[in-house]
Amino acid sequence: MRRVTRGQISDRKTRNSQQLNIPLCKTAAGQRTFQDRIVNLWNSLDKDLQLCKGSVDFKNNLKAKMLDEFLKQE
């Protein structure tokens, strides 16, 4: 799967230009595909998680964020 951002599609600089582009689907079944769900999930992540350089950094930052949120609930 090729990563295409919204900025590459429209060539405009907006606050959402770095988010992944969500392909349009004609049916509800198309909107439940893995690709559509993962793009929505990725776009909902914090910017610091999206900007991680590697998978190890991403995993460590995600674990730290989840632990912080868990400890705040107690």
C-alpha cells in the first residue's frame, strides 16, 4: 500500500495536508475494508506518534502514551 497524503493530492498546505488520504468508496462494504479503517486510525493518532522515524520508536511512544492514559484513569 502506497502512502499518499492529502497534500500530495491537492498541492495545498492545510492543517490536514500531512494526514493520509482516504480513498472514496461507493458502498458501505467498501468503507469497512482494512485499508479504510487503518487510514482513519492512523489519522486519529497524535502528531508525535505519526512523526516517529521507525517502528521501535513508534512502539515505545505508543506504549508510553497508553500507560500515561491508564495511570490517569486511576
